[in-house]
Amino acid sequence: MQLDGFDVVVVGAGFFGATIAERVANELGRKVCVVDRRAHIGGNAYSEIDPDSGIEVHRYGTHIFHTNSDTVWRYLQRFTEFTSYRHRVFTVARGRLYSMPINLATISAAFGRAMTPQEAKLVIAAEADDHVHAHVHVHGASVAQNLEDKAIASVGRTLYDLLIRGYTQKQWQTEPSELSADIIGRLPVRLNFDDRYFADRYEGMPVDGYTAIFQRMLKSPNIELRLGVDYFDIADQIRPDQLVIYTGPIDRFFRYRCGELGWRTVDFAREVHDVDDFQGTSVINYADADVPFTRIHEFRHLHPERDYREPKTTIYREYSRFAGRDDEPYYPINTTADRAILSGYRMMMEKRPNVIFGGRLGSYKYLDMHQAIGAALKTFENEVTTFLAGRELPSPAAMAG
């Protein structure tokens, strides 16, 4: 496999890599080779038609596009139109259904009575205070900032025990009291009946699906796509004057010399049912610890505007576990030990001036799609253009040869 004619080699055809490849090819007119060890483009945002139901499914779990960034929204609209889809999620706990994220309907249902915003605020605050006082009484110190303490401070004990504790146990296979508070941000509690999962200014589903976005992004004649190719099989062909955009696992790039970074992965169990609606919405979480899966995805609900006439539906049950080297990593665990390992790799990165590390795996950060695109656009403007400015654009004759 020859790489001589390329200015940039992009490793990984997800949103970070595809965005930089598109910008380099169309804005700078440079030659780009995009390699991906998978047999498809799109990274974890890849979508495909299920052969049994005819419904477009997301192979790596439900992806909803949302952002507050005008820049990202305008950029992606070059490659797709969006529907007006608004994501709503429900959680099953102890045989009952609750709206998520936690809002006034959730709180009222959990306590079995209608509440005003002020009543709900006082009830949650009182439970949070009780937790703090009980902790101080037992331990003689302020509340330790583990995940359980942080969650109870946000939503109170009742909602925590009902909706968060069991789900978190399954998601991380660890007691929440033993998890770092850094794993979660402050849990949103809405003291109104707003049941939208995302509060961003822009939200929707790509009209033609996610894979169509990547096909349009990567269609430039300056881009050559090579799927089913592992970067490490061709890495020895890279010259120092070629720029590498690496979006794979950072620890693998350096052959795990500082240690392995911790990741969570998910497994999906696919089922096709002979009904036109299995659960009534696109995602339902299952909060009880004795239910082995964390959620069920039903993809037909992501595109209610489509005419899926066949009385069949495809669902994925999602299971969470620790990731091994051969698994698809999804969520960085990011313990203190992980951060120490990462700092070692960052020192090694400084000695590789022709490699830019990005995306979720290359930066060891949980990035949503819009964050990956935004980071790629900034990386292109600030780093990629600077690197390539020092290289002459090959003459048309040389490029033809």
C-alpha cells in the first residue's frame, strides 16, 4: 500500500477524522488518505438499513445530533438537512415508567403526589441535607465526593435510589460509592415539565441518515478511502513530512508503554419483532440492578416522518462492561491511575510533531458528535494549516504522475 502521494493520512473515518479530511481536501486542495480498520465509514455514528425490517439502525447505539454551536450546525448543514426530531427518554424502575432527565413529572411520580416547583425543590434539598448530616455524624467529616454523594446532593435520596443507583451499578460494574464524582456532571433537575432530553438550541436527525453525511464529506477527488486497513500495518511507510491525524486509542499508538487506559464498552443484542411498534419511543432506560441490560433502542422512532410500512421493528438491548484490547471502547473510565498513564502518553506525543491525536479515543475524552466536529474544525484552523503551510503544494504534473 503506497502513501507517497498524500499530504495527510487520517486514521479513523469518524466525525473528527472525516471533518479534517474534508477541510484539507476542499479548503486546501491537498491529498488525503483516510484509513479505517473497520469495513465502513462513520465511526460509531455509522447507520445502515436492517435487512430484516428495512429500518435504518445505528449499529453502535442511538445517536442524536444536538449542539449549541452555530459554527458546527452551519458546517454540518453542508452535508445534510435535519428533521425536527426532539429526543425524549423514559426510565423503567420497579415496574413503573418515569420521564428523564428528572423533571417535575418525574419527581411527582416518584413521590406519588403532584408537587409544585417549590415543593419539589424543598423535598430534594431536605434529603440532600439529611445525607450530609448522616455522613458527618458517622464519619465526623464532610461528605466525600464520590459519585453517590454527588448524585444525592443533586437529586436527593429517593430519586437516586429509584433511578440512578442501579443504572450506575450496571453501567460501571462498580458500587456508585466507589466511583469518582468526576464521572458524572451535576445531574440536571428541572423544576418544570420540560421533558426534552437535550436543551441545546439545535437538534434533529439527519434526513438521509448518518452514513450519507460521511459519504458526502469524503467524496472529494482529493480524498482516497481505504477501509479494512489497520494503521499499524502501514505506519512504517509514514514520512516525517506527512501529517497523521490519529483518532485510534492513544495507548495502542505507543504500544501500551505507559500502561493500558481504562474504557467501558457496550454489547448490543439485536432482535426483530413482527410488530410495528415494540416500546413506543426510541430509548427506554432500565434502572433496576436485577435487569441485566441498561436500555432498549427502537430505531423506527428516530424517523417518524418515514413511511416504514412493514409491520416489523428492530430493537437493540444494550449491555455494559469493561473493555478489553479487542473491544470497541466507548466511555473513558478516567480514574486517577488513568490520568497518570495519560500524562505519560502526552509527554510522548510531544516527540511526534507530525502526529495530531484527536477524537474520543485519541484524546481519551468522552466527546459527543458535535464536540468532535468542533474540536476538528479548531484543530484544522490552528494546527493542520500551520503544519501544511511549511510544505509546498505539489505541481499538477507531479500530482498527475
